[in-house]
Amino acid sequence: MWLLAVVLVLSTATAGGIIYLTGRPITTPEWLQQRIETRIAEALPQVRVQFGEMTLVVDKGWRPRVRLRDVAVNAASGAEIVRFNELKASFAMRPLLDGLVQPRDIALSGVFVTLRRGTNGRVSLTAGTGTAAPASEAASIPQLIGQVDRLLATPALSALARAEIRALTIRYEDARSKRAWTIDGGRLLLAREGDDLTIGADLAVLSGGAEAATLSANYTSRIGEHAAEFGVSFEGVAASDIAAQAPVFAWLDVLRAPISGAVRSGIEPSGRFAPLNATLQIGAGVVQPNNQTTPIPFDGARSYFSYDPADQVLQFDEVSVQSKWITGLASGSAVLGTAGKGGPLTDLVGQFNLRDLVASPRSFYADPVTLEEADVDFQLSLNPFRVQLGRLQISDQGQTLLVDGELAAEPAGWRIALNGWMDGIRPERILSLWPEGIGFKTRKWLTENLIEGTLQDIDVALRRTPDAAPEVYLAFDYQDASVRFMKTMPPVTQGRGHMSIVDKRLVVSLDSGQVVAPQGGAVTLAGSSFIMPDITVKDGPPAVIRLETRSTVTATLALLDVEPMRVMQKAKLPIDLMNGRAAMEGTIALPLKKGTKPDAINYHFTGDLTAVKTEKLIKGRRLTASKIAVNVDNRALNLSGAAQLDGVDVKGAWAQPIGPGASKSRLEGQLALGPDALEAFNISLPPGTIAGAGTADITLDLQKGSVPRFALSSNLRGLKVAVPQLSWVKPAASAGKFELSGTLGPVPQVERLHVEGAGLSATGSVSLGEGGTMERLRFDRVRLGDWLDVPVDLVGQGKGRPVQVVLRGGALDLRRAEFGKSKPTGQKTPPMQVTLDQLRITDTIALTGLRGNFDTARGLDGSFEARINGTVPVQGRVLPQNGRSAVQLLSSDAGGVLRGAGLLNQVAGGQLSLILLPVGTGGAFDGLLTVGDVAVKDAPGIAALVNAVSVVGLVNELNGDGIYFDEVEAKFRLTPNRLTLTEASAVGASLGLSMDGVYALDSGMIDMQGVISPVYLLNGIGSVLTRKGEGLIGFNYGLTGPAKSPSVSINPLSALTPGMFRDIFRRPPPKLPNVEGAAPAPTSPTLATRPPSNSPQTTAPAPSTAPTTAPAVSQPAPTPATPFDFEGR
């Protein structure tokens, strides 16, 4: 109040001279000014007042006026208290005549004051820049203005009717908000009429903006009373400036916008503030609690509200908002929370009703979206800014959306956490409410693929932090939906399931539903799902389709064949490949963008096919299975499991490439191997070849346009395999090796057949005729034990009939041959045609270049022709005996045969018959040799004998044409290294011989004994009493040492002994050696023989004649044909 005090003193000091002045303005002299200053100093000793010029005027009617320029009021210390440019005052004349100075009207210009509000809310007014002590102080600005009321009640101002301040500058400093404003060029007018006081002000506020805001304020009261009314109207004031003035406006601090409006309130007689009414017109701006938060723009807003300080309740009659985002009306109330009584606003708890809501941002919605109504309960905190939604209830088309959560403005930006619930909504409605600019790819996918249905139990949430992208959570159940999970796929119908968006991941799961495949009927998809791992990816976001299907196999394959997968087309397989049911699960991964190429799509499915039937997988073959596992991806279609192929059990896997190489596929596995399997595949082998049941590994290569190729292998366990013609059998319990490969066409072809086991090894091929009948089984090499190594053909004779065996060369060893071991079938078989390079009889005797025909019904039985060790031709016959083969050799050149056999080189001519009967299981034979009409020349042993008995004529004969023998017979046992001669005789007109002993074949040593009888023609008369070849008179002899030059011993006394007593002088015949697999040997071989004759008697059946269908082999009959018998035949 320093300003009014100074004005009063100045008025009093000058009033004395005024009464002497009338008329024109008179500038007071200097002495008068000094006097006035002295009067002021006496009245106000604590200040110093100075002024530049004083002008006095007495108007008509004796109204004195005074004008002072450049008035300065300083403290005693020299500090400026107040300064103003000009002071004008007029005085009431009547009191002045009575000596009382009472200004009637005062006008000031160029006044500068400082208004401060402390942190406690109290305000103070200081003249000048505010360095001096406050002139006045009050709890609030209205109360500060109320102090004028008390000042005007003083006698000095009792006559004052009007006061005006022009060019008023106010510095307003607010410690609570830590801000300051400058009000420049203001005008303040005070008027009193009786006890009614009116104060008005027009101010311009400078707050740093482009334009100054304007304020108009008024204050009315009755002098002496506490009650007052005041109002403020303003235009273009920043929202933050208004928010800083009082807690009731603090909520405006989040706005960055100019505000125009009016505020009316008052002071009640009790001194408390009366309710406040406000009208706010908010211009275009943004909502932005701090500089880091993203601004939310609006075009304008309007608010009508009232505030009752008693209960701190804001009542909003209307709040309207217009923006490109949303337009609407709201009404409600809010309770203010302050930091203590009169403290700053801390929070605001409000309840509002929102109506006529229209969302229309063009960047989000093509057409405005209208919401019917909403109710909201919230708490607004200002420092820091935070809105906590207790309940936002939005009513729309009969449905209600409930939202809670909070929005907070942090130093780095917005933090948002909102949660929402809704009972249900139609898909088209949620898509119309979904802004186009948020989750564009997700919204687009739902728009294009969620065709119809009902959404229920909807949960939605939004999370946003200043340093991260927004996170959206959306979840709902749907039913009766039609959803397309892939653009090229048929839509899901009758769909029921769940959808969610969590942390940029979208999942649409299907609890039930189906699609109708292009072929094969409906496919149920319960358990399937559609997934977008990251919905924020802009250019072709990845997607994963997880499918669980139940349908016919055809329907599943039809779905796999739609664009862009085209599984069956790439595999070059028909969609109706097989019948049955399919249960599949798998994934399809693809980018969601137009023009996706097939190679950008990855898929993988697994599952089971049941009740499978097909004749298209392997053309012409029927495949059935109760259950097959399936696996398909970009590379191949794979089937695995147990099945029946043409009734044959098969267990394995089939792989069909997809794309390049799709024309080929492969089946690998195991099948049941047995006669039924071979018959099912139209592979006919000779009867009895395979029996039992085993397993085989099979590989089947399928190529479009070609017959299937197969490869089969087995260890033959469980299978009995036999070649009766070779007397070979592999028992079922033993292991072996079986390999078969070829093609499966209308007429299968076996390109390779390999068999190993039980000593057999054979490799060849099979030619099959119509119906799978075997035409020829051709083995390039058959090895059986250590006795057979030949190429063999098995020639078919018709289905169910025994085959004909054709040996095309090689070697056979009769010493170890096992012909005849198998049980004779007695079945008539085609003759075995044999061509052998070598037929080994003993270690030193072999037949070469052998050709013949043989019956195998009871073992090897037949005639042949050959050469002895490649020399003299012979004819012969083979018969089964003791599991081996007996051999008869015939020749018209006995000497050549014996020479070729390496037995005797000194024999010439003669007819030969040699019978070899197998003994035991080794290479031993019991033999019978018969030779007729033969001559012996240059025989050292015989020559030694003849010389020893001094038969000179015989020696000459031996050295000439040779000694002629009519008949030679010998019985022996031949083992690989020994010839045991048990009985032998040679009879001729000149000489008779008997012999027995041992010939060691490996060392060439002999140990023989016998009787030589000269002039046997006469001497042989007594042979009835002796052995054959021995006469009545004969000499016992012995031959020992090397066979080529043996040592001869003669017992001359033996000639004096009658033949019947000759055994006194010689040892018994040699004992037959035991051989492997034979009973203990008797003294001599048991042979029932008939000597050769010109009219042979046949005791054995003649060899069977070959069927007319068998290939003919040129085979002359043996001459002479001399059959033979042996015991046991």
C-alpha cells in the first residue's frame, strides 16, 4: 500500500498552495517543491520521495488538481520502492476548505509492481521490481484486493470516488509453479459509489508466445463487508498458464493449446471462496504432458464446469472435443486431491459419461465410426502425469466393452497399459472398429479371411513403453465361423475356436471345423491353427499353418495339391492314389504377400493312413494295409509300415521325390518270402525249390512309364531251398543268401539270381513266360561243395512240371558227388543234359569232354561218352549208389584206357569194362575190371616173372607181339592214394596169372603176390582145384618196390605143390582199408558181377528216355552196352 500512502502525502503536501491558485496550470517553483518534499519526509521518514515536475490546477467549481511527473520513492538505504511516470489527483473542495485533504480521483501512469505467490500459496504485492519488502500480503489475490476495501474506509480516502492506473506493468512470480509472467500495458480502474466498490482491469499477458494473451477482470464488493464477487475473462491464454493459477485448473496443464473463456466466483461473508463457474473455449492444440511424450492432436474443445471449494468437486456440465481422431460430448464430476489445504493439485478422481462419440481419423478409418455411449471412472495424477482407468464401459450395438488400465507420461515418453473385456461382437463390427493403421497386416488378414461368425469372450490389452514398440494383446473365442486360413485353400466352415495376439504373435486355433476338399469330401480340422510369429513385419510377414486333419486319403491329398504346394502334381501322382482314411498333422510356413513363389513355401506333414487300398501305387499290383505312416515335405512323400502287396506281407517304406526327380520313387522294406510270395509276383520256380516261410529285404524302384524294378535279398532262415536235380537242400534252420533282381511287368523278368547256402553258390538269371511260368533259369556258375563247379540251365517244362537240368560245361567230382542223397521222388523228370569239361572219378582218373543224358528221379542215372584224361574215348553209365554215383566205363581199346588212366602202359587192344561203386562218403570206390582179348608187351614185372621161371619162349613173345590174354579180371578198392587189389587173374594160352596186393598211388610203390602158371592152355586143366588164373603147376611169386622196376621173388618149391595147397607158401589177400562213412570193410569188395558176353543180360532198368520237349543232345549209345548189378540195387 506504499503507492496509496505516497499519493496521500503528496496530496496533503500540495493542498495548501492550491487554494491560492485558480485558472491555468501552474508549475510550482522549486522552493515549493522542496517544501513539499520536506513535508513528505516528515510524514514518511522511512522513505525518500522525489519527483521531477509538479503542476497545479484549480478548475472551475474550485476543483483543485495536481500532476507530478517522474515520481520515485526510495527506501532510506537508497533502494527503489516504487516509480511511476505520472500522478494526477483531484481533491474534494469542501473537506479541503476545512483543512482536510481527501483525494476525489487519482490517476497514475507508468506504474511497475511485482506480484508474488509463495510455495505456501500466499500472495504479496511489492512496488517496483520487488526488491523492497512487500507492501501488502494476503492468502489469495481476491483477499489481497480486499485490502483496498479497508484502505478506502480511512478518512483520508473517504472522498475517493475513482482511481485509475494506466501503463501498468506487473511482474507475476509464482514460486509454486516456478514460473513468471509479465503483464504489460495494463489498465486498472477503481470506482466507488457510496459503499459499493467496483474494480476492473484490462491486462495483456506476455508469456513468451507469438501473441500476447488478454485478460479482463472485475471485482465488486461493499466497503466494510467480506463478501465479494469477481470474474475474469481471457482470450488466447496458454493452457499451462491457466493450469498454474489454481488446483481447479491444474488438469489443463497436459494441454498445449490457447484457451479463451471466463471464470466467475466470489468470497462469501465467512471469508471462504464461493463456488466457481467457468467456461473454456480451447483452441487447436495437442495433449502432451511433457516434451518427450508423443502429442495427441485435437482441433478444439469446450467445457462448462463449476467448482465448489468446500468439497473440492468439479462438476462438468459439458466437455466437448473436436479432432481428426475423435469427436464427442462428456459430462461428469471430479474430486480434486491436493497436497494439504490450499496446496497444489496432486490428483483428480472423475466419473464421466461420454456420448455421441465419433472416431474419424482418415489415416485409420475410411468412414467415421460411431460409438453409442461410454462411462468412465478414472484417477488423474499430475506429477508425474498418470491416468488410471478404474472402469471404461463402452456400449455399442447391444454389447459392452469394459476397459481398465493406466496411461503415464514418463520422462522418456508414454507408458500405456490398458485391458479390455467384451462378451461378444460380430466380426464385421470389430474390423470396423479396428484402426486401419494399427496392425495393418493382421487387420488385413482378418478382413480377407474371417468371413463370418460370432466372437465371444473378448480380451484385449495394450502395452506401450517409451523405449519399445507397442504390444497388443487380443484374444477371443469364435463360433459358427467361416475362416480361410490360406488364400488358395477352401474356407473352414462351422468353425469354433480361439484367436489371440500376444507380443506381436497372432494365433488362430481351431477346436472344431472342416473344409470341403476339391476332391474326396470334407476334412475335419480340429486342433489346427494359424500363426503369424511377428505381425509387425511389413513386407511379407511370415506365417505358419499347423494342420490336424481327419478325412479320406483322397481329400487329404487334394488339399496338399492346391496352389502353391501342388504336392501330387510335383510328385506326378494322381489325387485318388489310394483309398482309406487319413489322420495327419503338420505345418505350412509361408510369407503373406501377393505372388508368393512355390519355393518360398515350406511344409511338413506326418500322420497315419488306415484301411488303405490301392492299385495305382504299383501299377497292376494291389497294396492293402490296416495302417501306414505318412511323412511329406517339400522334398518327398514317404509312406512306411506294414502292408500286403498282392497278399504278401510287406514291411517297409516308400519314398516319392517331389519336384525334380519326381518320376522315380522307391519302396524299401521286408516281405514274407515263400512259395506264396513268388507265386504272387508271378515268379514260378521248379516245384519243391522253396518251402517254409522266411523274410527278405526288397527294394522296388518305380519310374513313370516303365515297369517297376525290384531287388530282393534274404538270409533264407526259415526257408527250405532245394535243387533236387543236384541233390542239394538248404535246411530251413540254416542261414544262406538269396538275391533276386529284375522287373515286375506283365511278364516279370529276373535279371539276376544268386543263391548261397549249404555249400551251394549259384549266380544267374531267369527268363519267365506268360503268366510267370519259368522258361529258363540260367546259372553262369554253380558251385556245390567241392564236387561241382559248372554253368547250369534249368529249362522249364510247363507250370507245375519238373524242369530239365542242362549242364553246359565245368567240372564234377564223382569222388565227392552227393547225387542221390535226397529222397527219391519217383516223379518222372526230363533227362538232365550234361556237357562237362571234366568228370573226376579218382585222383588220377577223369573223364573229359563228357556228354550225356541223365535221369535224376532216383539219383543220377544215365549214359555218357567221354575221354579218359583227354585221351581214349569211352562210353559209360552212371547209376545212383549209396548217396553217390556208381560208374561203368566201356571201351574197345582197353590198353588205351589203362594208359590214359595212368594204370598200365604195356597193355594193347582189348575190350574193357570198368565198374566203380562208391564206398562211404569220401572218394573211395570198389571196382571190377574186366578186359578181353588183350596183349601185354614190355611189362617189366611180367618179364621178370617169366625169366624167373625160365620160360624162354614167353620172354620172346613178351618182347615181340606180346603175351596174349583171353580174359583179365580184377577186384579192387580204390581210395585217393591207394589201390588195394583183392583178387585178379589173367588167362591166356601161354600164361596164366593170379595176383593180389597193394599199389600206393601217391608213391608208385607196389607190394603184390600171386601165382604164375606157364603153358596155361594145358596147365589150366587143374584150375578147377585152384584160383582163377592158376594151373595145376604154378610158381608163387612176389613183386615189390617201384611199379616201373619191381623186385621179383619166386618160390620154386611151390611148383611141386598141388594147387589146392599153394596158399601154404603165400600170405592172405590184403585187407580192404576202412573209408570214411562206410562200415568196416570185408576182405574183398562185395560185387555181384557178370562177365562181359556177346549177349549181355540186363538186371537193372534201362536208362529213361528224355522227353521229346527237352533239348536234344547228340549222345551215341555205349558199345557194347553191358549192364551191371551190385548188392542193394
